[in-house]
Amino acid sequence: EVDQTGAVLAGPIRVPEQMHRAVAEFEGQDTIAVLMRNAEILENAGDYRLALNILRNVLIRKPDDVNALERMGRCLKEVGRYDEALKCYRALARTGKRLEAQINVAEIYYLSERDELALASYREVLKNVIEDQDRLFEIYKNVGNIHVRSGDLDAAQEFYDKAYTIRPDSDVLMVNYGTLEIQRENLGEAVQRFRRAVE
């Protein structure tokens, strides 16, 4: 409100009943659903740090929220906070999404170059039927990369070949094959692989 001199005054005084009604209306909304929508928008926009702040708020209210744990693990992974992401995925495994959590744990170990743990985790994962072909491709490719890093080139070839049967047009996989051929000192074959990747 504005008085006769033009000065801005405080808004109208709210009676206690109005205040209680306003608070009740706010609390009547599904706060967690609103927070999760906001976190999703931020994550999709690549603002992982702000999304993490919201997700922490959700998990304080509801520590076993599967969607919040999963989303928080993804955001932590994106910002390179792998140890914290592992905690989320381990908690997720306890809530019932065991296979998905195992795959994410293996991927975190892989990204943080803890190759022995990653390989052991991927072996456990591969004991299951994985219907998501994109996910299976990534697993085979990552296991191949781990074998290249350890110098087991035959095992790397085996897993790259498995990945190739799923996605033969992958440029990333062609680069990996090229790197494998460089390790074997087959430079001509490496060049052919890299050309295919460019194509």
C-alpha cells in the first residue's frame, strides 16, 4: 500500500486464520513432487549443483525415495563426486533396484579408474539378463577398455566384439578398436578403424 506522501507501507495485516490457511494450502501440496520436478528441470539443464541442493532437501524429508537417490547419484556422477555417488547407488540397491544400482556402481568404479573393482562389479552385473541393449553395449565397451588398460588385449578384443554385435556403427567403438590395434602395433589396421570412426 502507498500513503498520501507516496511512501510504501507494509501490506495488509493478515489475521491468524488467513496465515494458518495459507500455510495449510502450501503444505497440502505434494512438496516432494514439486521439488523432484524442479530437480529434474535443473538436471536436464545441466545445473547439477543446484539440482543436488534440491535433492538433499527431498532425501532429508524422505531418505528412502528411490527416484531422488537415483537422480542424486546421476548428478554426483556428472560433477565427478564418485564416492558420494557410490553411497547413493548402494542405498538404491537396498531399496530394491538392485541390478540398476549394481550397473551404476560398476560404472562409477570404471570412471574413477578403480579397474579391479569395476571388473569385479561388471562380472556380477553380467550374471543377469540385461535387456537394455544400450546399457549392455556400454558395459561390454567399458570392460574392453579395462582390459586394454591392463594389457589383456585378447580379452579386450572379445568384449569389443560383443559390443560390436549390438552397435556396429559406433564411432566410439571404432576408436577403441583403433587404440587396441595400436597396442598390438598393427598401425595399418588402427588407421582403418579410425577412418571408419570419422566416416
